Amino acid sequence: MVLASACFAVGGIFMKLSDGVSRPLPSAAFLLLFLLGAVLQSVALRRADLGVVYIAVLGLEAALTLVFSVLLFRESLSFARVLAVLLIVAGVLLLRRE
């Protein structure tokens, strides 16, 4: 699940760099990373419930994407954004405990 989340988050970086799918190399990179992320998520689904894996991958992806967006694109890091991601991660942790 962590690798799938990382693929989706890094794919998001290349999605932004693709400039609306107008740049071929970043576009190919994000498509390949999203495909790899989906394959890794599919493998994780063999051992866990759909709802848990899907939400866990999305939650981890959200946290990674927030960090990447601040570090790489100098996007703002507001209290509301941090709180939102913390709530998502808390929800993921609650799902994993079930």
C-alpha cells in the first residue's frame, strides 16, 4: 500500500509537470506511475478488504502529495491543509485497527 501511494503521489508531480498532458515525457511518466500504483494496489487487495486498502492508499497519497507540493512547488502549507491531512491519516489508522 505504501508503494502504491508513493507511485500515485509521484505520478501527481509528473501530472503537474505535464502541463495538462501537453508535455510528452512528464505525461508518459505520470501515466506509467499511475498504472504501477494501480497494479501495486491490486496486489494489496489480495490480502485486505477493498474499503480499507483503497482508503489507506488514498490517505497516504494525500499526505505524501501535501509534502511534495510544499517542497517541490512551494505551495502554501496552511493550518487547514495540515489538519485535513491529519484527519485523513487518523481515519486510515482507524480503518486499519478494525
